[in-house]
Amino acid sequence: PGHTLTHGAYQQTGGATPTCAALEWLEKSMGGELEGASCVLITDGHPSACGANRGATEHTSEIAHRMYNAGMRFGCVVVRASQNVARHLPQPVTVVVNKRSELGNIQNIIDSIGGNL
């Protein structure tokens, strides 16, 4: 609440995939209230930018697992890429959507995080 990830902030990444920055922003904006919360991460590429001057994949994994271990439920939608993009994230549910006919795969995430719509 009260935190906004701006378009300007994204432009500073040069069009990279700043997954760790996005997860770090989410973690901070949740104010430690992660138990029972849900995160659906939608990505089209491997983490490739880290403002903390660390390896982007390792930092992303560290943040994601810390939030998962604190009780956040995760789902990852990989768009137009291989499922390997999400191999470093908590793995309860990862789905790949590379074509329109695969959009139904997202239901697996909804079911996993408790939606059962």
C-alpha cells in the first residue's frame, strides 16, 4: 500500500527483465504480511537486471523463496518462453502459455493458490 512501481522506474532498466526488483518491491509493499498472500508472476524472460549489483537469477530466487517460506503462495506464468525461465522460483505451479490454446493452463495456478473458480 502506498508504493508504486512507475513506468519511469522500468525504463531505467533498459528494457531488461528486472524480476528481483519487482519481487523486492512486492515484498516491501506487503509490509511483512505474506502469510496467505498470493503472487502470480508473469514473465517472458530470465531475470536479467539487478539493482543490488548481484546475479539477477540468484537474487530473484533468494527473494522469491524468502517470501514463499514466509507463507506466500506462488504461481508463475511463462509467456512465449521455456518453463526453464521459472526453474529458480518456488515450484508449486508454473505454467507455460506460448499460444492462445494454452491460456486454460492458468486455471492450474488459480486452483493452486486457492481460487477453485
